[in-house]
Amino acid sequence: MTSLLIVLAAAGGYLFGSIPFGLVLTRMAGLGDIRAIGSGNIGATNVLRTGRKDLAALTLILDAGKAGIAAAVLGYFLGTTAGLVAGGFAFAGHCFPVWLGFKGGKGVATFVGTMLAVFWPVGLTVIATWLIMAAIFRISSLAALAAALVAPFAAYAWGRPDVAIMAAVLTVLIYWLHRANIQRLLKGEEPRIGGKKDTAGTGTSADSEDPDTPAT
């Protein structure tokens, strides 16, 4: 695979991934700037704080879908490596969109979409892990962190070291983006799913449960 194709895959993935669907949908619905409420995040969890479950669900699907489509389409036309590069850069585009001053989401939904596209068994493992952890501990961020951590090991176990390497890199980024959540988890201060949140945009609790996936 030539360097030019890698660059094209990276650029295409980043641009597609940087589309801020949460921001676009809430503005189209007349709800204003999603960054001005709750945690200020553009992901599905913060969209849910507007009270519009339909928009939150659509944001989740689109955030996962944009990475999945980028990885699948570019992988199909340019090869497996291009698909991995496109998926990885779609994740980067979502988390660090140039249009929003490089302040985007925390990447969990986009991570899931990427994993489903590049190697669906790992994607399903990530989803299953999130659901199990969320059901047991009722802490969305903890479920997201556990699900991300499982991905590279699952990919390696299935004989896909290339996917494992990409998943490991993205997992490190997810943990870095969730560093505030990790601090609260260590202190026992992370709110549980369904717990009372501060939606005024000034409290700390609104930011505590925002792994970019809805708390369901």
C-alpha cells in the first residue's frame, strides 16, 4: 500500500469522523448549542440531557456509523490497512474535530463503530462487555473503560494483531479522554446510571458520566 493511499485514508477518515452529529442535530431541533449544557460534550449522553431521547439515539447511531462507514468503505476500495487507518482517524476526528477547536466527544460510540467495521467479533465483544459492566455496576464510564480495554486482547486472541494494535492505541486515547472520570471512580464519586445529574452546565456531576454512549 502506497503512502499516498494511507494519507487519503487518514484524511477521509478524519474528515468524516469530525462531523459533529450531536451538535448538528440539536441545533436543527432548535435546542441551541449542546456544548452550552451539561458536560459540554457533543456525544450522545450529553444530547440525552436535552430530554430528547430520539436525538440521543440518533447521535449514538451516527457517531458509531460514521467511523464504521469510513473504515468499511475505504477498506473495501483501498485494502485492509486503509480501513484500519480510516477507522482510527475517524475516531481522532470525532474526538478532536478541527471545526470545533479540536474539542469533540470522548469516542466510545465511534470506537464501537470502528471495531464493528474492521473486525465485527471484536465490536460485538465490546458491546457485550459494556452491557454486562453497566448492568452490574450501573456506572456508564466504568463500563466504557472496561469495554475499550477488552478490545485489543480480544482482537489478538482472534488472530488479528493489526486490529489489536489499532484497538490498543484507541484504548489509550479513550482512557486519556476519560481521565477525569477515572479520578472520580478512584474516589468513589462517579454517579451511577439513572442517578441525578446537574444539567445546568455548571456542576461537576454532568461531566462525570459522559463516555459518549447513552446511559441505558
